[in-house]
Amino acid sequence: MKTSRYNYILYTDTHGYWYNALTGSFFRLSSSLSKKIESLSEDLTFLEKNVKTMYDKMKDNGFIIPADVNEIDLVRQKHDEAVHRKDYFMVVLPTLNCNYSCWYCIQDHIPTVMSDTTLEALKRHIDYMIDVKEIESLHLDWFGGEPFMFFKKVIEPLSRYAINRCEEKGVPFMNGSTTNGYFLTPEVASLLTELKFKRFQITLDGEKKFHDKVKFTKGCESTFEHVLKNINNILSLNPDIRVFLRINYTHKTLTPQMVDEVNEFIEYNNRECITVTPKKVWQENTDKNFTSTIQQIIDLFDASGYKVSRWDIPSGSIPCYVSKEYYNAINFNGNVVKCTACNDLYERQAKGVLKDNGIIEWNDSYDIKCQSRTFENERCLDCKKLPVCVGICPRDHILGKTHCKYDVIDSDFEKDLINYLVHQYY
């Protein structure tokens, strides 16, 4: 037997927290006991003989493993299984247009709308994925631009078609959207349960005075107030919906004051349906010292009744949903991409094209390239964070880049990890 290469042992003044990055298992001990077990772990035969209960616990949770186990092979296996899982995540962009012009947005907001021809091709695509590819679930996710600018023309009809087809075949279905929330009017909110909407990601830009300088539109005095009222309304009408409140921040705009400003518009009973996640805008320089500020604001949201994201990690054993075989993003014009966080949506030579029969034709096997293990390089394979991170961005990997994504975010991995673990025992 041997100890896992992916064990983390982190200390506070009172406790030692043990975490295994491959299994996700964790436990805590008093600091003094933890240090004793840590020392005894250097001789596993002695530990098994003298502290059998602890030895068994560590073995059952992946902290101690058979000597012949190659943990990197386990990371590879989990990655490949996740890549080919037949749960179809299908992003649809009804438009690239938007009612806002956020300074950090990478998109050119072109006045566009999905045609009836493309809408019909999307219906054939749903047919193909259900009948031929035999997907095990379908998750529609609306993106843009601002997708809800065309709720009646695109979102509602395609959602109803997908719901009917999935019900015919017994395929689980879920609707969701990344939206700025401006058009989630009472009329739209009243239909969300019927259309099986379960999740929204909606963005704020720091406290009200900063948000309203970034997101503004004619005829609305404060988009900050407008969007939060919409969020509160959809949660009051649809208690099963969950909102991921992303806070796009610079080091100037993320302040404790915004917690009180958000609380003013979100009723207490609705707060448990909202998960708050701060995200640095990509143009802002990295500052690892800002971690404490982020944690302070997360604590304030937590104390106010919201759910919070204390540790921002990929899920599903892949670095990004782009890696999934059963993931596609279909543009308003029928062009298909994998990544929506770049300029691929505007390239003249599309990564793929949705044909009228509902089948996607990919150029240069781009979809297969996205499924590669992006961690097959010396730096990643030697990294203790590998099972959590699972490699670099698939698109960057295709372009030959090798940077570590933790180099460009404010968060400190171990500080975030221990903060996450401490709060599991609250």
C-alpha cells in the first residue's frame, strides 16, 4: 500500500483537514491528532497495526491505495468516461444581439435573429440525437447575445418541441439559460415551469453604482434594480428554479456594500435558491491577495441566506464542457462551435455546420480534437491539482497553448480549499 499523491493536509489553529483530490473525500481531526496521523502515515504498516480504524478510513476514501495503482491512469479513465457520457448539453443562440454593451464583453452585438429554416433544422437535430444517437438526457441552454430578446420566436417553440419529443421517448429534459435577466418579465416568468426551466445564470457587475455604469439601456433607470426584481419574481413563481448569480468584478467593483444592495430586492425565502459566484473579468490583472476580499463577500452572502460557491472547480472530471462529445453550441445561423467564450462565433469558416437534416458536419474533425486529454503534458501530469483541474482549456490546447489556468485567476487554490473544507462543518 502507499499514500495517494493527491492528498492535501491543511491546518487551521484548531484542526487538520484532509482532502483527497481524486476521490473528493475529506475529513478533519484535531490539529494535534492530525499531525500524529500525518507522521504515522510515513509507515503504513505501523499505522495499520496500531491505528486500524484510521487506516481503514483512509483506505476506504482513497488516501491510502494499493501500491500498484497508477492514479494518473484513474484520472484518464474518469476523463474519458465523462467525455463520452450521453447526456446532451445543447447550447442555442437565438441571436448575437444584446440590449447591453458591457465593456468587457468579447462579442460584437450584431442585429441578428434565428431564421425559421434554422429553427426547423434544430428540430431535426433534436430528432436525430434522440432517435439515432440515443442520448440519455437533453439539456437545452439558451445563450447569446441576449437570448430572451426572442423568447416567443425561438425559445418557446423549440422548447415545446423538445419537451414533446423527450416525453415521447422517455428522455429526461431540462431547460436553462445564461441571460442578463432584463427580459425575464412577469409574462415570461409565468411560463418557465411549463417550459421546464430549472436554472439560470445571471450576471451582476458589483455594487449598484458600478453595475448601472456597465449595464444600461434606454428607458431603464437602474438595470441593477430591474434585474434583481425579475429574479425575485421568477423565484416566487417558480420555487424549483435555481439561479447562479455570477458577479463579474474588477478589484474596484466588488465591495461588501453590494450584499446589502442585493438583499434589498431578494426576499429571504428566495435566497436559498440563489448561488453567488464571483468571477474576475478577464481584462483585470491577477491579484492573489484579493482572495481574502472575495471570501469576505462570500461570507456576507452566506450569512444573508444565499448559497455560495467557495471553491470554483470544474465538475465531471473534465476541464470544460467543451470537452464533451455530447455538447454543441449552435449559432443563430446554423453554424456550430464548441466554445462560446471566444470569437469562434464570428469566424467565416465555421467549426461545424448544422445541415437541414439535423446532422452536424464538422470541419477538420474539430469536435474530436476538443475531446483530447489536455493534461497530457509534463507540467499537468506532475501537478497535485490534476484531478481537480483536469487540464487546460480545450480550445487553448488545440491552439498549442500550455499555460496553467490557476495563473490567471485571483483565487489561491489551497486557501480556497481550506475555506471550503472548514465550511463543510458549519
